[in-house]
Amino acid sequence: MNIAVVGTGYVGLVTGTCLAETGNTVVCVDINEEKVKKMKDGVVPIYEPHLDVLFHRNIKAGRLSFTTNLAEAIEKAKIIFLALPTPPGEDGSADLSYIIGVAKDLGKIIKDYKVIVDKSTVPVGTADKVREAMLETMKGNPNFPTATEQASAFDVVSNPEFLREGFAVDDFLKPDRVVIGSSNDRARKLMEELYKPYVRQGNPIIFMDEKSAELTKYAANAFLATKITFMNEIANLCERLGADVDMVRIGIGSDERIGKRFLFPGIGYGGSCFPKDVQALSKSSKEVNYDFSLLNAVMQVNETQKTIIIPKVKRFFNNDLKGKHFALWGLAFKPDTDDIREAPALYLIKELTAAGATVTAFDPEGMPNVKQLLGNKISFAENQYDALNNADALIIATEWSVFRTPDFDQVTSKLKNKVIFDGRNVYGNDQMKQLGYHYESIGRDSVTQ
């Protein structure tokens, strides 16, 4: 099948590449000429495990190509995916200007029947807005001169993505479920044909109306964000009661009604999805005069959680961080990605530097993005051990695998003090006690020298 994907951000590039992997011919279009040129030259613009292998294989096979020309990209396509950014506005609502702008362009240039797929995370009612925007500009499209022809020239489908950064390729190729929101049988059949190769093991393709599909995406992310936030609250309570959050996590995670995933406490959630989607769902609720109090509390708690480790640091250094130097391991919001959007590490850096401290950071993938964002506000190290040179303490903000079993002889020799503040509970208390560290984590007793 011929497919067009409009937008080559995280979702668009993964979607286009994985669709090509099952034999479809995919043209990805983006307005960024420099980015398109790099992709044509074989440069993958994002870090996502295993994506590069599929990317290069499908370019070589001629199934995956890139252009800046929208008309060229959609000419042969039966299905057009809109994978465009929906950044939060000042009021928290999702900005649909990119999606609506492309929809209007499509209304002017389509020549035959197309299925337009909202792949971006969008508020309830977006499919209707895309349909209205296309019809608005189709009045001047010579290929569909009458209102009847215009109305039947396309269908708009909501097909939310459920991709976890760091696991996106596997999530697309072997999805738990595929959600398709459409009220039209013709569009449903095309989408079912497209996704059949990905659900051969029996995982469901779930059909529903467009609005329900749009809300499904927000509801899923809001629930997971709530689950994370609940566990962080339990962790904070554990510290006050003298309980061990790891034991509590294992105890409740064994209950199949709760499950083991998304129960690890830490310094809050970040990334491109949870903060934006929770905020947008809260805003949508307000627009229909519904006070989604639970979701508002989740946002408030998460903001506090991002810097929950700072009071521990200040307490250890007698509330005076001026002139102190900290090593920071981890900048990305989670391991196996270079995404730093809403990363807790950025909030820690802001608080530490505001208190007069300096920071040297290391992250396996996230440093270029932070350098671009912060410039010379902090220093960056070539490896995790160089980041420790002359540091008063180590702070861990991302649970990369390379941080889990470091050479503690090197760590000890480079740090000025044997002090670690662990925002991701990477190490065990017994291990740190045996090594003679002052160690503070989330939801567990402190280990003192």
C-alpha cells in the first residue's frame, strides 16, 4: 500500500519506518529542508533503539523516502498520516495549528479518495475540525466540484499511538492493541488491511468512533501518569513512616489488578507525552465545565516531585550550596532516548545553579540536546567517570543501564565525598552501606556514613 506520513518527528519517523518494514511504500514529508536532506543521506535525526537498522534497510529497498513537497508525498498515497506537533499553549490546551494548516493544504490538492489519519495526540473533536478544515478549502479544488463529491472525497480517522520511547519500534511492530476511530466502513477496511501484519498473534484491532479513540489516548496516558504519581506519593510517605518503598512496590505490584509496571518511584515523569497530555485533558475538562480534580492533583504532585531530591541535598550541606560542585548522571527524561522534554534533570539543574552550585553532567544520548538548550550554564563530561572529578556529590537523575553497575573504586577516587543522591533508586541500601557511602534515595531510609 502507498502511504504518506506528514511530519518526521518521533511519532512520524517511527510510524513511517515501521510501515515500510512490512512492505508498504512510504513517503515522509517535512517542511524542514535541512532535516529532510540529512534523512535522504541516511542520518537518523532521533535516537531510538533499533530504528536505525529499519531506517537504512527500507531506504535501501526503496520503500522509504523523504521530501519537502506535500503534493508529491500524497499523490499515490491511499492513506495519509498526520504526525504533527501539538505543543501545549499557555493555557495548557493542545495547539492544533500545524494539523489544521496541513488539513487545509490537503483540501486544495487531493485528487482522489484518501484516508486522513490523525496520528498525533489530539483533543476530542479534532477529527471533526480536520474534516471541516479540508471541506473549507476543497471548495476551490477542481477535482471535486460539487459538495457531494467533496464530502465523499476523504475520511478522517483517529489512530492514536501508544509508543514508549526506548521501545517504540517493538511497540509499533508488536502492538498490545491498535485503536482505530472511524465511522466509515471504507476507511475501516483500509486501516484493517494496513494493520493486519502487526497483529498476527491475535492482539486486537479495536474499532470505535473518532471521539472515543481520541479520548482513549489521553485517558491511557493520564492513568499511567496517575499511577506513577501515586507511587511517588507512597514513596514520600514511606520516608516519613520508616517503610521501604521497594517492599511496598513488590507487595502491591503482585496484585494482578494493579500490575508491576509504572510502580517505580522517582523524581517525577517527563517526556513529550505525559506532561502535555495530562495538561491537555485537564484543559478539555475545564472547557466542558468538569473539574477533573484527580488529574489536577497529579500535575501538582509531579511538579513538586521533580525537585524532591533538592531538600535532601541542601540538608546534607547545611543549606549552603554556594560553591559546591555536583556530578549529574542522566539528562534524558528516561533511559534509551535522547528526549529531554520536561526532564526532571533540567529542573534539578535549575535549582542547583540558582543556589550557587555548579554541575557537570553526563548522559549517553541526551547531552547534545541539553547543550543546545542550556549552552555553557553547566559542564559536560566525555564519560560518566569524568563527570565525577572534584564533585562534592553525585546525583542520579536517569536510570541508564550503564549507571547500574559502575566501578565504585573509580567513583570513590574521583568524588570529594562519598555521597550519592539517587533520584531513581538505582542502588540498594545494603550495597551502599557496605561501600561506606552516604546515600539518599526515594522512599527508603537514608544510609549514613
